[in-house]
Amino acid sequence: MTTTALTPGRTTEATARSTSRTPRFLHYFVHSVSHLVRDWSFLAFLIAMPVTMYLFFSAIYGDQYTEGGVTVAAVMMVTMATYGGLGAAMSAGASIQSERSSGWFRQLMLTPLTPAEFVLAKVLTALAAVLPALTAVGIAGIVRGVRLPLATWAGVLGLLMLALLPMVILGLVIGLWFKQQTASAVTTLTMLALSMVGGLWFPLDMMPSVMQTIGKLLPSYWAGQIGVWPIVGGGFPWQGVLVLGCWVLVLIGLGALGYGRAVRSSRR
């Protein structure tokens, strides 16, 4: 009888805790997104850079066709969108550095916000920044003459959003492990290396064999390959899913260690 009487109370208490967490998480998520939106110059850079590069390279090579009969302009649209999404994804680390330098990160540690809620809010905020970067390059592709079925457009967008998730986590890891001055340089260099060696600027088969081998181990290469699959067709790049999964697992481990380290340093 006693157990039966206590069970509804425990259930009600657990439900209340769960309900209270939702507004707390949403409040922090909205705060993170609003901070991102206010930084309009950063958003403009994230959009302008890939769009400019796409229009430049597609003007030179866009009228050519791949072996599968797909226009190079369409393929380049996806690779440049991946490049733009890569920069937006890794912006998650910059927001963490801003909070750490301003002391806001330390204040967050005093609130009931859990580490999982903190990380999830940062991931969703970064994905919110990825969307306009991808959309802008897609609009540039339409202006350039790329015509695709609606289902193909949706497939490209959805797959790219998922494939860029490891880069979001990578940005978080950099933001947690490095100091503000160092993190900006590390993020920029990492983004450039992933873009160049990952075949987002130039096809991987134009590079030396050693760089091709390295490139196929990078998440940026497979993000582009997975994103372009709805356009070029053929077998789905499952090897890329495996590579991205390995990166996610390793980065989650590094992120967990970095989060604990950041919390300890913020309390000193």
C-alpha cells in the first residue's frame, strides 16, 4: 500500500522536473540564436564567401558536364554549399569562446542547465546558422541555371544538414579546448584544411595520391559526397557514413573531456 501511494507522487515530481527543464533549455536556445542573429556581419560573411566562390568557379567550369551527364554547376553548388555550411557549423566554438571570455559560461555553470542541454542548444544554434548558408548557395545555383526536382532539393538540404553534424561538434571541441585567441586561428586553419584537402574547392582526383588518401578520411569530403548523391545518383556512399560516425564518436569523447576542463578552469 505504501509503495502504491508514493508512486504517483514520484511520477508527478519527475514530470515537474522534466517540464521545468523545457523552458530552461528553450530560453538558453533562444538566447543563443538571438545572439547569432544580432551578429549580422558574421552571418553576411558566412553567406557571401561561399556564394562568391560558387559564382566565380561556376562561371569558369559550370557549363561542363560530369561523366554521369550532370552539369558541373550543380555539383559545384553542393560542394560550395558544404564549404559554407562548414564555416557556419564550426561557428559553435566561437559562441562558446565569447561566453567564456565574458564570464557568461561561468554563470551558466551556476544555473540548473545540464551539460547535455548546453551542448544540444549549441548544436541546434550552429545548425540554425548552417541553414541560411546552404540556402544562399542554392539560390545562387538557381540564378546560375541549376534546375532540380523539389524532392532532389530537399534531399540535398537534408543530407547536408546531417552530414555537417560532425563539423558542429568539431567547432564545439575547439571552443572548449582552446583559449579565445588561439581558438579563432585554429578554427580558421581547420576549416581551410578541411575544405582544401576534403575536395570542396577542387576535385579530389586532381590531387596527389597521398592527399587523396587523406581526403577520404576527412568528414568534409564525405559531407560533400553525401550531399551531392541525390543529384549524381549511383550507390549511396555508406563508407562516408562510417567515416562520419567515427568522427562523431571521437569528437564526442574529446568534447566531454574539454567540457570538464572548461568547467574546472571557469571556477578558478
